Amino acid sequence: MRARRHLAVVALLAALLAVSAAAAARLDLDEVDDSEVLEALLAVDDEEDAAAPEDGGAAEAVRRTQSMVLVLDNDNARRAVEEHAELLLLGYAPWCERSAQLMPRFAEAAAALRAMGSAVAFAKLDGERFPKAAAAVGVSGFPTVLLFVNGTEHTYTGLHTKDGIVTWVRKKTGTPVITLQSKDSAVEFLKKGQTFAIGLFKNYEGAEHEEFVKAAIAEDEVQFVETNDRDVAKILFPGIASEEQFMGLVKSEPEKFEKFDGAFEEKAILQFVELNKFPLVTVFTDLNSAKVYGSPIKLQVFTFAEAYDFEDLESIIQEVARGFKTKIMFIYVDTAEENLAKPFLTLYGLEGDKPTVTAFNTNDGSKYLLEADINTKNLKEFCLSLLDGTLPPYFRSEKVPEEKGLVEKVVGRTLDSSVLESPQHVFLEAYAPWCVDCEAISKNIEKLAKHFSGLDNLKFARIDASVNEHPKLKVNNYPTLLLYPADDKTNPIKLSKKLSLKDMTRFIKEKLQISDVEIKESLQTSDIKIKEIPQTSDVETVVAADGVKDEL
């Protein structure tokens, strides 16, 4: 077991170090020190596997590495925070997949900060191995990136990218805006390929510039850049005309430039950046999922497809997305990534065996499905209807059953015809296959259906509410028992699942005013015998297990 774990760690490190070495080369970092920083940050500590270096040179390298990257444990974690004015900490667990994904990005960010001359110290903590230390410094999950500035903790909640971490750290340590004075510095800055906001201000003065700086401080993820030289600004944003002051957003994608046309006020600037910082089509990952869910753009269109299928669709999606910028967010999910795609597809009852376009309104949880072919015309109409509120929501449904039994099977598509539009009284059981209590209740419903089978104005039905949905069926727990009177289908009566078979029989008799004569006639065709219960006008009230008052 231990050998397998060791081999897995070695394989992981080999892959991560290859990525990080390439990143370090692109950054033109010092070959010795920075490669040691990267290696030390990426290494998964295992003191039982570690071997002491035999030669003095190797020992010296280890000492240099340890001085650059602090390895925290139960003894030194709190002290490290107190002794360093600025400390960037990665809390991880060796088994955590997201930790493995973040490690190379964190290491690249640390190396980039070092190359910039940042005074930030770097540290890592195996929170599983040292839970006491993790609790002491605020690591409560994996992975966690924390920045301590004079002992004050800042939790990183941005995108798990090198640029995102670097920008956030620089802003928290006193560099909210980068000033570029020359064309050469602008050219060098562009080589980083990151998303940034550019501001052109004469003499860096005035109320507008103050609002720009305020927005830069408040916005943690996007780097703000300023210049007072129009020629420098044009290198960064070629579309600048003759404006005295200007602001725009530059992204590393084909749809690269977004011009700000609002008032130079902090709130307006922040809204502009927040609405425009994502690309035309965002590739959904485990690392950016929180940002997608938390986007201020509440209408979101998802495309689910294998990578090779999406290549054929990407131009269509991008073309339509251009017409709905800042109004609808477009997201691509690779269905090969089951951990990402399956939870979404399950909401629709879909398998993901072909390219699919869906939509969500994160304001109210409504979901939608493009049931036509995926082409420019259909997708545009789908988005227009989504935007103006005329697109009908999608509700999951099983296939319409071919036969009707004594207890009729109802699905999402037949709830209207079988229940809401039926001229009969309908007793509906909403269940789920995995529900522990449902089996016993279902047996009682079947007995009731036999008992009242001679009545033409009453029928019994059941619906698997875990895979069937309807806008007028709200099920919060299982099983849910509902009686729909023939004359008022809009106000079904909820029964407690604690009721006995005898109690349910009495309930039905009283609420539907079924006479003893009718009951006796139906009993003649039934296999069960229930003691006759005197009819009464008094109605008891019981409280269901979920705390909702129900009538008996």
C-alpha cells in the first residue's frame, strides 16, 4: 500500500514539475533559486521516505530551499505567521485532487512574485498530517490559499490561476495599480497574457482617477494598469481614440478588447469589470466552478459535449455569445469530465451521449433545454426567449407509461392529464426509489386502491418525484401524500405519512363524503377488510414529521 502511494506521489510530482519548469522558463527566472522554489513548493512531504543528502553541495541546496519555502507543522505554524510581515501559505492534502491541480499554479505564482522582487514569504502545510497546525492558521479545507499581512488573514477566493494569485497578492500587499511609463514596459507587460484593466489619466489626478484606484483596490482578481502616455496606452489598447481619459478591459482571447463607456465611479467600474472579465465562452473546471456559480450574470447557457464535438460547435456558440455579452454567460462543459458534467445532466435526466445545450437562471433555479438542433438560428432564438422571459422551463419526465394499473403510474408529462385535469378525485403518492419509508406506505396505498376500486370518482396514482418534475408539484420530502379533490385541483390536501391504513380510509371517506353504502359496495370487490368507521363531521388535525399541519 505504501509503495503504491509512493509511486503515485512520484508520478504526480514528475508531471507537476514538468509543467512548472516550463512556466519558470517562460518567466525568465533565475535557474537555480527559482527552480528550487518551485520544487520545494510542489514536493509532497513524507518524512519516512526522505533521505538525507550525502554530499555537502546537496545539503547546502536543501538548506537554501528550506530558507525559501517554509514547511509548516504543529510546532512552527503559528510562529511563522507572527514572524513574517507577509506570508503566502498553501494548505493541502496529498490525496486531494484539487490540491494537486492547484499546486503547480501556486508554485508558478510564488516564483513570479519572487522574480518581481516581492517580499512575501512562501509556506506550505500538509493539513491532513498536521491538523493542529491547520486549525491554528485557519486551514479548514483543501486546498486553501491564505495570505497573512502583519498577522491579518486574507483568504483567496479567486480563480486558481497563476495570474489570479499574483494579482491578488500584489493588491493585498500594497500594489493595487501598476504604472507603465514607457512603450517597452507596455510591451513586456503584454507578454504576460493576463486579463487587465487599463486606465489613461493625465497626471494621475482628479476624481475619476481616484475612483479608478478605489475600484482597483476593491477588485481582487483583475490587475489594474495606468499610464499618462497615449502612445503607451495604445500599445495596450489599440482602439483608444482622442479621449483625455480612457478605461478598457483587455483579455487573453479572440474577443480581446472591451471599452468602458460608463461614469468614472467605483461602483460602475467594478460592475463593468465583473460583467466582462470572463471570456465569451468559459471552459468549466473544478477550479473555476465557484466563480461561475457566483457570477453576477444570472442567465447561463451551458454546452455539454465531448472535446471533439465541441470543436465543431465552438464557432456557433461564440457567434451567438457575442450578441449577448454581459447579459448571458456561456459555458462549455466537457462530458468526458464526468465529475463536472454528470451532476448537471442528472438534473435534466440526460445521459450526455450527444452534444446538448441547456440554460439556468441562477436567480430562481429555473432550468431550460434546447430541444432543437444546435445551430446559429436555433441557439439565438433560444437565448432571445431566455432573455425576454418567454422560454418555457424544462421539467424532467420519464417516458409516458403504456398501461395503467390499479395505482396509475404518473410521470412529469402526464401529471396534467392524469391528475390536474382529471374529473376524478385523485390520491397521489410522490415517492423516491431510495426512500426508506416509501415501501411500507406504497403497500398501504395499493390496499387502499383495492378497497375503493369500485368507485368511479376516485383513483389512486403514484409518481417517482426523484426523476419527474412539474411546476405545480412541490415535493420536499418522501413520501408525500396528496389528495386532489375533483372540484379544487389547485389546493391539494397533504396527508401525514404517519397515518395508518385505517386513518387514511377514514380521511378519504370524510373529505370526499363517501357513504358507508358506497364503501360496502367497494369492499365486496376488495380482498381487504377494514372495520367500518362511523362518519363524523369533526376533523382532527395531526402534525406530520416535517412539522406541516395536515388534516385527518
